[in-house]
Amino acid sequence: MNTLIMDAGQVIGSKYKIIETIGQGGTSVVYLAENLAVNNIWAVKAIPRNSPWFLTEINELMVLKDLSHPMLPRITDYFEDENACYIIMDYFPGTNLQDYVSRNGPIEETQLIKWTEELIDVLIYLHGQNPAIIYRDMKPGNFIVTQEGRLKLIDFGTARYSKEGALEDTVYIGTQGYAAPEQYGTGVSDERTDYYSLGMTLLHLATGIHPLQIRKDNVIPLLKKAGISKRFAGFISELIEPDPANRPRNSDDLLKKFHKATRKTPIQFHYNKDKIVFGNGKSTLAVASILPNSGVTSLCIALGICFKKSGYRTALAELNNSGDFERIKSEFETLYALDDAGSNYFQAEGLRFYPSVTDAGIIPKNQLDIIIQDLGTMQNERTVREFNRADIKIILCPNVFWKFSHIKDFENKFSNSLMDDWIYAVFSHDKHEEKILKKNYKLNTVVTFPQVFDIFNPSGADLKLIKKAVIKLFGCTGQKVGI
């Protein structure tokens, strides 16, 4: 046998203590291990040097090392000894999706659609790399369901980079029942190959039956019996067409067909009179304040948490030089609560933060539903120009009456730049300040946000008030948001 067995308590790489075995295949073993230096937990993939699939397994390291996506594990360390090489990566606690289905039975359509959106998102991310990364082995056994019900992709041993001009795959690899026909010598793997295995994965989740046990002519009847709607069953059936030419052509086509089958877009926007609003489900919110230290960053985080909890991919961009985002990052690092970090961003609490952004173009808008811009204090015309580029523009007012006079000073300073679609916001425990601002300062559009003690973990009552305020924000611009 080519696998490497290690005992609990064994220390490797001078700092990783094996806790237990959490996964085993024919070519590698995955262990749960503790980093003795910082007392945190990681997954360790041990690949024996004498494995005939050694180079294939090492491919996982090469593919993952430069990727950054919430569904993918980060590679944090790598070392070798005379017996094996060891890949240290994020550990995702949860249940293997195949075991989850075996234990709980078929997945009902509402949940299946949510997971389909996550699976499509990670495929679009992989296929959007240059060159595109073709995963080639999507199946329930390669996913973990976290305690929050989100999916994590845990195995990259079969992924490959797309090869222009290739006529067929040189290595036949994949899992029977899920692998597309072209993976067995009839053509070359491309994005449509992953669409096939996505379809077979959805078929398994919807019916609880392994794809090898399902005839192609019985797919629709089985999905109908499982309670899957006609539209979504048709979407799954199109994904598993044997001929790649009959599957979705690319990411845009895949999303279009998914949205049509589910009538789902991330946010539902509508037309209001002659004003065109955004039908692609994406929106940018900009927040600036009248006075310094008024709580712009807190409001941005409150908005971000609200959207994140509603299932939207959300990023916060710091378009000022306050340094607040770097201080937030430092605190999360101290607490070992940083989910991810790249050269120009970090991720924590399900939100992506871009500190000290000088060019908003660095933010990958195709990977996000909502972008919240923290502009700090409205200081000059340059800030105003950036502010006015946003879809929803929020001015944070002081929340104590002896500072309300600054509102008039602000309006006088920017009298040539004021726009009718600017929305004024205030932190308050009730509507008192909002009423004063409307009556005494003639502000027609004022939205009250609750004063939250723990902004990253608002109480249920506070979150309800935040959502109510967000709905009002969108309503002020003639739009409707689904939260």
C-alpha cells in the first residue's frame, strides 16, 4: 500500500502534532494536526514518495497556492522528509457532503438551489483564472458542509490548467458517474467538463442515487419524483448532455440558464419611472460623513454584515487614508480569526476588506454582489466625484443636536455638488434625531441606523433594524432589495 500511516501524537515538521486521520484515499492520507507554535488546527495531506500518483497529488499544491476564494482551502505550509511530502492547508470542520446525503436523504430544491449557486460561483472563479483551471472531479465526496450550511471544496488532485489547441486529455482521470465522456479519450477537458460533473453532482444530491445507477432517459422522471421543478430539472439535464456542444457554452451562459431555471438573481432591482437601475444584481454603496470620526467604518461594516447574512458576496473598500481597515486586520490576526489574506485584501467574518484603495478598479466586481465604499469624511471635490459614482450614496450625519449646525456648513461647502439622490443617515436608538433633521434641516431622505455595541455580531433585534434601514435606503432610490 502506498499510503503513509502516522499515529496520534506524532510530530512532523518539528511543529505539527497529529491528532487523528480525517480522510484516506488510494494515494494520500489527510490528518488533523495542531500547530504547536500557535495552537491552531490544520489539515495535513501526506503524500508518500513511492506513490505512482505522486506528481498528480503535488499538482494540488501547484494549483491551490495562488488561489483565494471562500470555498477553497489555503496552502499555508509545505515540507518533505524521506518518506513523504506534506501539504498544510485550512481545515474545514463539517460533514462530507456524500455522507450528509447518505444520512439525511435527498436535498430539497430550495437548499439545492442555494448550493448550486455556491458551486457555480467557485467554478466561475476557477475558470476565470489565466489560464483557466478545470477542476475535473466535482462530486459530493469532495465537499464539506460546514456548520453554517456552506460548502467547501477540499480536493484539487485532479485539477488541470486549460490547454489551448489540445485534441484530447492525455491522462484519463475523474470519478466514474461524475466524469464527463471527454475525460475518457473522446475530447479535451474544458469548462464544459466541469458543468457535466456539476450536473451529475446535483443529480445525486436531488435524488440520493449515485449517477452510475441512473439511466440518461430516467433523469427527468427521477428528478420529478424527488420534487424538483420542471425548470430546474431541465437545467440539470442540460448540464449532463454527453456532447459538450449541448451544455452551457461558458460562465455567462451557465449563469443565464441557472437564473432562468430558478428565477433567481442575487438582488432584485426594478425600473422606476424613467430611471434605469441595475438588472445584473450588483450594486455599489458609498458612505461618507459630514464630520470626522462619525462612524463611517462602523456603518459600512453594519451594511456588510447585513448583506453577508442575507447570502450576498460582499466587499468593503477603504477609499481614504484612515488606516482603520489595517487596524481591523491586525485585531483579527491577534485573535487568529483572519479567514484569508492576499496582497491587497483580507477576509474576516465572511466579508472581504480592501484597505487603502487608491484605484477602485482593483476590486473584482464579477466575483461580488455588493461593494461598500468607505470614503471617510467628505473633504473635497475628488471625494465627491468618487462618491457620486456609486449607485447608492449615503451621507452620515452627526447624531447629537449640538453638532447639527455642521450640516448647513457642509451643504454650503458642497453647494455646487449636492445631488438629489444623496441619502442622509444617522445613528440613533429611536427616530428622534431623524425627525429633527427632517423638520429643522429640511432633509427629506433620512435613514436611522441602530447604535450597535458589537458591530460584527449584531443581536437579532439590531439586525432586524439594520435590514429595515437597508430596505429604506434602496426604497429611496426606487429599488427593492431582497434581504
